[in-house]
Amino acid sequence: KKREEGAGAAPAATGDDDDDEVKWPLRDVAALPESDTRALGEIARGLADEAAADDELVEALTRHGAWRALVPLCVARPPLSAGAIRCLRVGMGRTQAAIDAGAELGLPLWLLGCREPSDASEDFNANVATTLLAQAARDDACQLLGYVANQAVVHESAELYDPHDVLHAAIGLLSGSPSDDAACGGGRALLHLLRYQRSARLPALSARDVHDVLVPLFLRKSGEAKEALMRPLRVAMADTAWMEAAWPYFESRGSAAKVQQVVHEMNGLEEMKAIATTGKAPDAMRPNAAPLADSLEAQHRVENLQPTKVAAFLA
């Protein structure tokens, strides 16, 4: 809320030149006239196109604090918001400074509809939701989330919100017909969301979201996009408790065979990856490529454990 009540559009001195406090013009940005919004949106898109091919421009934008100034523009009305998201997405692919700015200032959670309640938050959420109705904006948002997926500050902030809402919003960005790059970014973001605080977040993963969005998308994608979507799917489907809870929904939708197809394809991808890496298929008798003699000896020891001896030892 303090951020929303700020007054300046970019890092501005508030007493001396060393003061680097960032003022936040969220209300002013959201209230811009439509003509100004459209003009600034074109400028942001132009910057994104130029920055994608010009390292010197990226360095200049970083030097002048442009990435931090762009973050508030993401909650304006489109097309300005869409242009700002694209410009930040391009910046995050070129410099760590853009990733740090977006993560520290809370942009990833804004894109997921997670904001502290205030008298203006509903308007900002509505602007973001309107922006993300466009497939191109959702693609940019997915890639942006992929860049910040491993930032601890993002996950610490996400803990303040219902894990079901966070995961549902993240999967929602993958709806429609995302590009391969968007599928890679969205899959990476979802993987990190599920791995962080897994015990709390995985049970909150909706079987409906997996069935309606992730499974069809995985089946129709190929290459790197398919592999990126496989990773969060494997986290969920390899968990016995989650699968037992989700299986009735899959059966009720007549999709048991489709889920089995996903599992077979994932196993096939893992086998192909192992062949490409080591030149041979993975051996079930040698988990983690352990020597066969060691694997058999370990299994033999497990099978020959005597409960009475174990109990006496532990006592």
C-alpha cells in the first residue's frame, strides 16, 4: 500500500543526490488518458524491440534505472501495460538488473493477481486481468515469470497468499495457445513454485487445472517446450498422495487413458535424454547409474533386514 501511495515515476532524489528511494506513481499511471496510454505503450514496445538487439541500449536503460521505472507501468491500462511487460521481459533476458528490479518490487505476484488489499488494488487487478486477456501479453508474462522463478524473494512473497490461488493463476497464464518460449517460461515458473514449500503447495495443485491446461498443452508441444512442461507434471504425478486425490477427477472426465499416455511420454522423454547424455538407456536395476553389484547388494540387505534386530538397535 505504501508503494501505491508514492508520488514519483522513477528513482528521484528526495533531499540529496544520494537518496535512492523509489517513488511509486501507480495511481497516476492508472489514471492516464487513453491517448497517453497508447503513445507510451508504443514507446515501450519500441524500446523492447530495440533492446532485444542492442546491448548498448540495455546498458543505458540499466544505468538510468529504467527497469524499476517500468514496473509500475505494468498495472496501467493496455496497451501501455502490455508494452511495459514486454520491455521488462526482454530486459530480463539481457541483464540481471531487470530480473532483480521485477522480483524485488513485486511484479511477479502482481501478474498472478496477488496484491495487498487497498482502495486501489481492485482497479490495478482489473487492469492486469484485462491486459492478460491478450495471448501475446500472457506469453510475455509467462516468460517473465520464468526468468524470476528462482528468486527467493518471489517465493517468500508468495507465501503470503493462498497456494491454490497462486498455482491456479500461474497455470492460467498457460491457457490458450502459448508459444514455445512461453511454455518454457511458464513450465519453469510452475516447477519452482511446486518445489519451494512443496509439502504445502503440492496438495493445493488443482487436478482440474492439470487436466484442463497442463495435460493438453504437454501432449501438443514438442522439443524444449514439452520437456519444460514435463518437469512440473512429473513432480505432481510422481507424488502418490496427489495422484490418489486427483485420480477420481481424471476418471470422472474419462481421461484415465490420456493421463497414462502422459506418463508413458514422460518416461520416454527421460529415456531419450539419458541416451543422448550417456549413450545408453537407464537401467531400472541401477538407479542413479550405480554399479550393478552395489545396487544388488543394497537391495539384498534391505530384503534381509530382521525387524527384531532393527527394533533392538533403535531401542
